[in-house]
Amino acid sequence: MRVILQRVSQASVSVEDKVISQIAHGFLILLGIEEADGPEDIDWLVAKITKMRVFDDSDGKMNLSVQDRDGEALVVSQFTLHASTKKGNRPSFIKAARPEHAEPLYQQFCEALSTQLSKPAKQGSFGATMEVALVNDGPVTISIDSRNRE
């Protein structure tokens, strides 16, 4: 699993010009799932994300987690995070999981994140064409891949 984690002051997802999810301060999480991913990737990533200390403390230092700040999360499925651009100019998505494998893992990820945050993780619409709007706070953008744990 691969995520792009963005610290935001606000974010929203729209489908067909209708806002379906939105958050105030917290994380916008773009989540890419590949065929080799499973529940252990979810557990590791959720723990990493919820404990990631990238929010400012009272001294202006990045010392607080999203949990410490009582922040929210918005999770958007993004198979293009597994694009291979090694050959030619048209990306290959061969490593991206098929929807029948990816969607249940996406839902499990959102449930695990909700449990850790003690509040619902907001969601995009799996498989839909979405418009994602955000105000990146900082900016702070971090890439995490469950295949690179060491």
C-alpha cells in the first residue's frame, strides 16, 4: 500500500459537482492498493499515519500527531499511485490491485483508521471520477509505502 499524506486545513471530495465528503484540519490521504497488499499493510500504515508527528505544538515545532490535535481524515482511493513510468510515456498500472481486491481493503483501511482516530474517517467514492479540493497546510506532504518499512 502506498499513501500520499497531506496535512490540510480543509479538504473535500466532489462527484458530479456534488460534495460527498469534507473535513476541516487533519489529513487528506490518497491511498493506492496493489495486488500484494493485505491486512498487515493496513495495520502498519494506520499506526504510522495516526502517530505521525507533523502538527505544530505550542512552540511551532512539528511534535503532535493527528490524534493529539483531534484532527480528521479524508481517504481517497488512488490507483495511479502505483503507476510505472519506466518505459515510454504512457504509465502502466499493472501493479495496481483490481477493484474486487482493492475495494474491500480500502473499506478495511477506512474502518481501521476510524477506530484509531475514534471518529469516522471520511471517504471518497471508490472507483468514481472525483474532484479533490484541498488547502495543504504548511505545505506538508509525505509519501509512505508499506513495502519500505525499514
